[in-house]
Amino acid sequence: MALTYELAPAADLTAFLKRRLGEKPSLDLLVKGARCAACLGKIERETAALPGVAASRLNLTTGKLTVSFDSLSSADPGAVVATLGRLGYPASPYDPGLAAEASEREGRRLALCLAVAAFGAMNTMMFSVPLWAGLFGQELGPATRVLMQWWCALVATPCALYAGRPFFESAWRSLKARRANMDVPISIGVLLTLGISFSETLLRGRDAYFDAAISLLFLLLIGRFLDHELKSRARSAAADLLALQAASATVVDEDGQERRRPIGDVGVGDRLVVRPGERIPVDGQVEAGFAELDCSLLTGEIRPVTLGPGTACPAGAINLSGVLRLRALARPEDSSLAAIARLVEAGAQSKSRYVRLADQAAEIYVPVVHGAAILTFAASWLLGLGPREALLRAVAVLIITCPCALGLAVPAVQVSASWRLFRRGVLVKSGAALERLARVNHVVFDKTGVLTEGRPELLDGPPSIVSLAAPLARASAHPLARALAAHAGPGETATDVVEHAGLGVEGRIGGRPARLGRAAFVGVPDCGSLETELWFGFEDDTKFRFRFSDRLRADAADAVAALKAMGLTVEVLSGDTPTAVARAADAAGIAQRRGGLTPIEKAEAVAVLQSGGHRVLMVGDGLNDTAALARADAAMAPGSALDASQNAADLVFSGDGLGAVVEALRVARGARRLALQNFGFAAAYNLVAAPAAMLGLINPFLAALAMSGSSLFVTLNALRLRTPR
Amino acid sequence: MNIVMMLAPMSVFLGLIGVGAFWWTLKNNQYDDPAGDAARILLDDPEDSPPAI
């Protein structure tokens, strides 16, 4: 590298220190690249040896390093980050937030409930086997039966009351909101079963269903636990992405010192420094410095915009060259980004109106099953059975139609679907996202960074001239120069290189002075060309022009063809110029295309499609896509996308190919098919089992068999998704 | 029959020990960093390590 940028001074990170009363101040960092015991030892040893550091511990699973300091005054977080950088592990401040902590607590609680339910189910089963044997004419005296039933009660009741708390609490919340979710019938079923079993045991009856109550909870908790793990894994992955693009800005104090501050603390009039490669934090005006800005994530255009003193620069653009000194013109929440953020919020609300499959099923299931149970009780009583016998039959209906199959049907399928997608490099943020994705019938692509690779490629240029300019291009960090250098391949580098921010690069090739950059810089009259171009020439010699364009992703055309073959319609919505959009769309084989759209127009276009009856999948990466991503029925973003876009998207795919979009759609559709199959099976099973229970043909043994059998069937059916056919 | 009166509570008690142990591991954050715990066993602790030959 001939060129190194002025290194950022040890950034001031004291703003990220966590201060808790009675505890030492600590700092959470996300460390990249730590993989093995050697990394772990090196990182902990070196950071703990720093002055002022009390302790340092790295979590190798999550890549999070917690450093605690002796006291606030001696804490130097910047030194820790600098040390990590020197060791070769880039680190950034990380704030897990309250939501993550709550989610972790909930995960532990579910795990403990699951363990208690497993213990209860196994031990109750142990006492139930003699009872079942008694049902089939084996020798079991009344005294032994009552003893076994009491032991069942003793083990199952406390376990069920403890392990059932997640369901009882959720049911209570839903009842208070005057709605019935799946947890209402579960809670009623479990509590009623426990109550009836107690009274039967007291009355020396034959049928006590303690084992059914606790194993029902055990099976349901498995589904609940899987669902929670799926959500929290996706959430922590999303939080990691955010941390890597830590939202902070470098603010210059009145005494001229630079401090790194969280972006929310930037006020109007603050003076900021933005170095090459950094993002403009808030809308501002350039006070000093020249630079080129990459606005492609804002507008979709890959041609860099040149800035000088006095010009305004939009938040979200990336500084490509030169150090910029800005004065903030707006607070972060008033910046041009904030308008988009509000649209995202509105879109997310429309998404939350989606009712999940399991809840749809519960809406049918709850009234039907409870109606059947009440009917059984009333009819058996009227037909001459005693109230005790009638109640027992009603409870048998509730137990036998237990919603375990329903409770497991969807989580089991979604966990195996998201696991399969995870291995393909697609991150699923929630189960609901998969359900929405499966129902999509129209796909909208953004152009820059989605259909195309989002970086410039040399269009034309005779090889002899490319190799002539290459030594100078290799010395520059500018994206266009890098594209030129990549085209030329390895070779010699120019000497005496000077990079002029916003203009180009100057140096000597074989002793002759040469320039590479904008037309005026190289010595050609600037005719305001709209092309993405770079000029090159030796001093007092002929000047040459290189044109650049954004290359289509290698598998874009194949992916579009595959989507069409799946019966989907495909469209391009882009903020780039219509000609550029047409060129990319033609190459990808997409007939419907629109260019020159603002972010708001994009979101509106999606809304119009939705009101026309389409269910839209939006695939986009830029800030100009976030509103549309939030608005669409389902949204996907590539891993290279902005944090805001990844936040708005339901699925994030890494890797170079759009094949991930096709695969995600296939898996989502497969998952929906399997979930519906599972529901169908559960319905068919209930159609046989419920009448049998109403007629009093069910005993505790058959109930246990039917319950675990149906759950096992549903889980095995879900696992079929793991292996691609 | 008397043996059942003894064995049944014993088996439940053994199960309870298992649940208690699991509760203890959860409480002690033992599932937070499985990869790190596997790696740490490979690290030599400078104080405890035997002197070099």
C-alpha cells in the first residue's frame, strides 16, 4: 500500500463505559476474528496487563469481551481497543440492550421449566406404568392403586404448577386483553385435569390423568423452547451486525480535541470530523476539506459525488477520499435519515397485523374443542350418567384433543427450516417472517447492490492503456482506481504518489509525471459527463478515458428465471437513472422496471402493489429501500446492506448469489406445506379421538399413547425439511 | 411391597438431585460460552504449570 490514511487518534470511548453502582466500571466489546484457545489466551492476557484494567474475560461463543476497570478515572477504553487492533482483532463497543437481557432471562426460565417438566413427566410415568398394567387385568390391588395415584399427584402437581407458569401467565394476559390464544385452552386443560385427577384419587376412582397433564406441558415446552431459541439466535446475530457499524461520530471539542460520541449525543452546530471510509453521521455542511461521497446506498447511483467547503452533505453517505470537517446542521432524529426511519416504523406496524398460522389455528381450535367438551358433559349427564362420570368424560375430551400436536406443529417446522437456511447463509429473524415469505407472489428487486454487485467495474479500455495507467491506480484507495487496478492485475506501483481528495491521484510512472482522476484534474475540459468515468494521462500527452459500470451479479439472470418458474412475477424498483435500470433489468431478464424513484415513492409503489392484491417480497440493501422493506409483506437484505436495511428486513443473506432468495422462498414454501400437513394431521387425529373420548372409550393409558404418538409424528414430519430432496 | 415404599421415594429423590444440578449449572452461567469453556482447558495457567524442563 502506497497510501495510508491519517490514523484515527485513540478514540475516546468513555461514553460506552457501563457504570453500575457498587460495581467496577466495565466495557463490552464485540471482537472479530477470535476463534481458538490461542486467540482467547492472547486477548485476555494482553488486555488484562494494561494499566487500570482489573479483569478481562472473552466469551468465545459470542465473541464478546468484557473488560472491567479499577476505577472510572484510570479507565482507558481506547487503549483496550488499540491493543486489540494491534493483536489483529478489530473490536467495537457493544451494547446488548435491555431487550437482549430480558430475552436471556426468559430463555433460562424456559430451560428450567423444561427440566422440571421432564423430571415430572418421567417420574410420574414411573408410577403410572403399574396403573396402566392394572387397566389390562394385571394384578393391582385397590390399596396399591391409590398409593400409586397419590405418588403421581405428589410429583406431578408441583411440577405442573411450576412448569406451566409460562402458559398460565400468557393465557392470563391474553384473557385480560379479551382474546383467546393457544395458551388459554392449554391452561384450562392442565388445571382442570389436575383438579379432576385429585378428586378421582380421593374418591378412589380408576381414572387419574396426572401423567397426561405433566407430559402435555413437557411436550409443549419443547416447542416453546425451540421457538425462543430461534428468535434469540436471530436477534443476537442482528445485534452483532449493528455493533460492527457502531453508531458513533467523531466530535471536535472547543479545545480542538477529538472525541468519539454515540450518535444520539450529536447536537446542531457541533463540529465533526469524517475520515475516509466512515459514514456521514448527520446532515451537515462542509467547513474544510475536499472529498468524494458514495451516495449509492441513498440514491442507488454508484457515481461518486464531489464535495468542497460550503456544500451540504447528507447523512448516510460514505466518505471515499479525504478528511472532511463538518458542522452539524440537524440533530440525528431530524436528519434526512429520520424521515425514512418514520416510514420504516409505519411499515413495521402494518406487518405486525399479520396473524400467525398457529394463532389462526387456535382461533378455530379453542371454540370447537371447548364446545365439544361442554357438549359431552351436558349430553352424558342428560343421558343418565352421574355428574362425576360426565365430568370425567368431558375432561377426557380435553386431554385427548390436547394441543401438543398444534403447539409443536409450527415451531418444529420453523426451527428445521431456519436451520437449513442458516447453513445456506440465510439468517431468518423470526418464524412469522417465514410464514409471510411463503405466501409471497411478487418479487421486487432493488438494482444497485442487489441485482448488481454494487461496485464499479471497468467497462472498456484497450489493455495497453489500462496497463499504462495501472501503476498509478494501484497507489490509490479510490473505488474507481481500485476497479482499474483489479482489471490490470498485479504489477509495479507509481512513485511520489500524492492523492488529491476529490480530484484524483498524481505520481511518477517510470519517471514521467502522470495523473489519474477527474477530467479537469487530468487536464481535459470538464463537459459535465453523466458517465462514471476516470481520466488518465502523462503530462503534456494524450489523455484517455476509462468508463465504469456496475456489474450484474453472476447468477442474477438464473435466479430471476427460477423465480418466474415458481410462478412469481418479478419487478425492479430503483433510484438510479432509468437508462441504467433498463440496462441491468434487460440483462437480468426482467420486463417490469422503474427508475428514478425516491425512497418514499418506492414504499408507495410497494403499497400500490399490495392494494392490487399482490403479496410483495422486497429485496433491497440501501437506505432508500428501508421504507419499502418495512412496508412489503416480506423483506430480504444482503449481508452487505446497511444496518438500517438489515433491521427492516426479515431475512438477511450472505454470500454473492441471489440463489439464496430462491432457496429461501423454496424452504419457506416447504415449511408452510409441512406446517399445514401437521395441522391436517392434528385435525384428522382429533376427528377420531374426540368422539372416542365423548363415548367414554378412553382410559389414561390410551390418552398417554395418543398424546405422545401425535407429537412424535408431527416432529418427525417437520424433520423431513432438514434434508433437501 | 415394602421395598417399593423405599425405592420409589429414592428414585424421585435421585431425579430431584438431577434437576437441582441443572438449576445450579443454569444459575452459574455454564451455558453462556460452551466454545470458550472447551478452549480454556487447553490454556496453561502460568502459576500452576510445572516448571519447564
